[in-house]
Amino acid sequence: MSLQFEKRYIFNKVFFSFFLLGISLGVLNAHIDTYFFYAGFGSFLDFLIFNVPISEAYARTLVLTLCITFGYIFSKSYFEHIEYKLLLEYSIGKSSEAIFWLNRDGSFHYVNKSAAKNLGYEIEEFMKLNIFDLKSNNFTKEKWLKKWYLLKEKRTAQFETRYLNKENIYVDVEVLANYVMYKKKEYFVAFVRDIAKRKEKEEKITTLNKELEVLANTDSLTGISNRYKFDESLKEYLANNKKQSDAKTSLLIYDIDHFKKINDSFGHKIGDIVLVELVEVTKQHIRQSDIFARWGGEEFVILLPNTNLDNALYVAKKIHKAIKNHEFETVKKISISIGVAVASECDTTETLFTKADEALYKAKEDGRDRIVF
């Protein structure tokens, strides 16, 4: 109840008193001799206003006029008060948002129609419940009182939670809570909005964003990281490499020897199958923590965190041997050339790539089907 409403309510009570006084005087006038009352009360009023004595008739007229006037004012004001109250009750009752008035013990003092309907109850059923019936079993009285005192301190709070409906299904809601003191009693007044549809939309957006992120970071043919994602990962690892001098990061670059002949002889569809098979063979010989990406065409890169030169060469030899021994669909046998480089503290993505690329170029110059560092 607002302060304006409270003031109007008190104001109406004053006028109601005058209205009753007017009725009482009318009754008295009809049954008994009221000369002394009218003359005495009227003379007193006249004395206050004009400071002169008056007749009984004038006194009677003055008193009744005052009572009738105040009675009329009260009637008008009282009906405005009733209209205001009915409008307020109608607005709360018709509100699409649930409204709870909770007592300190967690019982409901008042709920509107939407509060009960949104959770599948009739108002009569709902009023027999308490806040613990709407929460999980681990929502104890201690937790409720903690929320109560926190709200009492802050006066208002907004949060998201979940309530159990009549079918024991959790409903996501947003709560705007206020601490209210009315007629020396404390209440937890909550405006509760069902946000299930909003949550569903948010989940769809989150899922879509994840899918878009995967598309942005993944090579569509092979399913491994693309050049953009690899670049971001390499920058991150090189930054860590500078902070920790003992952390070594190695880079492998390899491509398929004479891949153009495969496309020319068997077609691009077979060429794509070879690339997918090559990726599957390679993945069997690297760690989960290694970053494997298609750099472009038939060229691939592998980032090996916390790996020195000896271990990088060991991984390169395993991959080289596995691919050379694998029998590919249609084309049967292929070979690869690999360039190996280890990042120093002063290396950037460009300088590290240059070292690995120069090693790959030398492997090709020296006859392909080999590893160079």
C-alpha cells in the first residue's frame, strides 16, 4: 500500500466521523430537545469565528450545515477510496506476473491469480503451501531465513531461480523481491516472472553460437582446426613460452608429395578422400593437447606444446612412417615431407613458421619423403 493511499485512507476516516456525527444529530433532533446542545455547540463555534452570541435557530443551522457538508465531502472521498482500492485489486488480480506476499515463516500471506495459475494451482490450493513446497528438498529453513535477512538489509533484490509446479516440474523464474513493513508486520513481496521461453531462446542462441564458433574454427573437409584457429592457439602458446623459459613449443609442417598428380590422375573427389584418411592416420600418433590443423590445400601443421626437438623429431618420424605404410583408398601409397622447428624465447608466429617452412622446403629440395629440422 502506497503512502498516498495510506494518507487518503486516514483522511476518509476523519470525514466518516463527521458523517456519523451528522446522522446522530439528526436522530437526536427528531427525538429530544436539543436546544442546549445546538445552542452550546453552535455558540462555541460562533464564538470561535465571530466572538458574538447567537440564537438557537442559527446555531442549529450552523451545526447541521457543517455536518452535512463534511458528510458530502466524506461520501465523495470515500467512494474515490473504494474505487482506488478496487482498481488496485483488479490490476493485481489481472496481472500476468505472479505476485507473492510471504510471511517470515515462509507461508503465503497473499497470492494473485497468476501466481497460482503459472504453477498449476487454484488459489485456495496455493494458499495452503509455503515457499519450501516450491523449492528442492535442500532448501532449508536456515537458507530461507538467510535470504529473508539479506532482503531485509538490502530492501530489494533481483535474481533468477527455479520453482516446482504442481506436476513436480521445475520452472525457471525471475524474481524481483522487496521487503515491506505494513501495520507492524514484515513481508517478503515478490513479483515473479516465468522466463522458461526466454531461457529456451537463450539456450538456442548459445547452441547456435557454439556451432558458429565450431564452423569458424574448423576445416569443413577434415574436421580438424583451420588456419585461423591454429594461428590463435600458436600466439597463446608462444606467449606462455616467453613467460616460462623451460617450456618448449615445437612446430611440424608437412604436405603430401606430388599431391597434384593424385588430383590430376584420380580427380579431386579421390584427392579429398586421401586428405581425410591422412588426417585420421595422423591423429593416432599425436596427443589430445597437440593442435592439429589444415593450413591449406594438402599442407598440415601440428603444434606440440611442452615438446623439445628430440621429442618433436620422434613424433615426426612416427607420423612419417605411419602414412608411408598406410594403404589409401584408390591411390594406395603416398609419402609426405616434414619440416620441424622449435620456438625460442624471441620467436613470433611469423619467425617460427619461417623456420619450419624453410625446413619443409629443404626436405623437398633434398628429394622429398623425409624429415628436416
